[in-house]
Amino acid sequence: MIMNLIKTIHIISVISWMAGLLYLPRIFVYHSEKNITKETSDTFKIMERKLYRYIMTPAAILTWISGLLMLHYFNFELWLITKLAFVLALTVFHIFCGIWLNKFAMDLNQHTSKFFRLRNEVPTILLIFIVLLV
């Protein structure tokens, strides 16, 4: 019974985290365009901050906590260790999103929309590998 609750929390938090990891870099693409107004930039800043702080970060924390709780029920096999490595890579990407978000917040972004378009593919690729391993 408790394992089903942990799995449910894990699945919901993973979906929420991934939604943010897929959407935030897309917002960065539009925010990094050269010809946006200050009002548009300010709107993007609010969207980015709220998505990162109130959805992505709590979902990432819940994903890790529920995932680690489930480790009690699994043996450390190669697939699980490999999956954890990919989840760690997602976590590093999450941290980089926070760094980019702070650069935008201070109007110090130096990256182009092409840079963020390429970065937008990272969570998708990692997600594919994670799902294949599970």
C-alpha cells in the first residue's frame, strides 16, 4: 500500500518536473530574442521565476525523495544505476536552468535563441533514455 503511494507521488512529480524542464528553455528561446520589449521581458521573468520556484524545484525534490524511497524495494542493478545517472544529469540541467533564469532576471543573458533551442532538446533526450531503462 505504501509503495503504491510512493510510486504515485513519484510519477506525478516526474511529470510535473519534466513539464517544467521542457517548457522553461522554450521560454528562454523567446526571452532571448533581440527585439522584445521591456514589458515582454518582464512578463517572461515572472513566468520563468514562478515555473522554476513553484513547480519545477518542488517537483524535482519530490522526484528525488520518492525515487530514493523506492530504492528500498529494488536491488542496485545496472539499469537502475544507469537511470540514476541520467536523473542526475537532469538535475544538473535543472541547476543550469536556474543559472540562466538568474542571468535573465538581472538582464545579463549573453546566449542566443539558438543556444536555448539546442538546450531545449537535452531533457527530451534524457527522458527517452530514462523511460527506456525503466
